Amino acid sequence: DCNPKFVPISRRTLTREVQSMFSTEKKRYEEILNNRVQRVSLTFDMWSSQQTLGYLCLTASYIDTDWQLHSHIL
């Protein structure tokens, strides 16, 4: 059953929100990578669903200057 209080958003609003989130995250990752990281390891994982939809996941991993391991799904 659907939630009667749910208010759908328009395609334009969703596009604007996703683009804003992308810009924010891009700046954050650029700052991290430029200031605390010398090397990054990229890994890819590909799979398909039972409906034959393809998926791809890109992960960036690095060790910062405090020797802490970080992994981010890009």
C-alpha cells in the first residue's frame, strides 16, 4: 500500500537535487584526495540481476596520513 502522505517530486526537482549532491560530493572528494592522499586503489565490480540488468560499482580505497584505511563507493 502507498503512503497517502507521500508527495511526489518532479523530474526537474530530482535532477537539480542529484546534480547538487554530485557537486558537493565531488568537491569533498577532491579536497580529501588533494590534501591527505598520495595513492588511490580503484576496484570495479560488475554483475547482472535476474532480469539481466547490468550493474557496475567503482570503489576508491586509500590510507590517509594517520594510517587509517578509507573506502568510498564512487
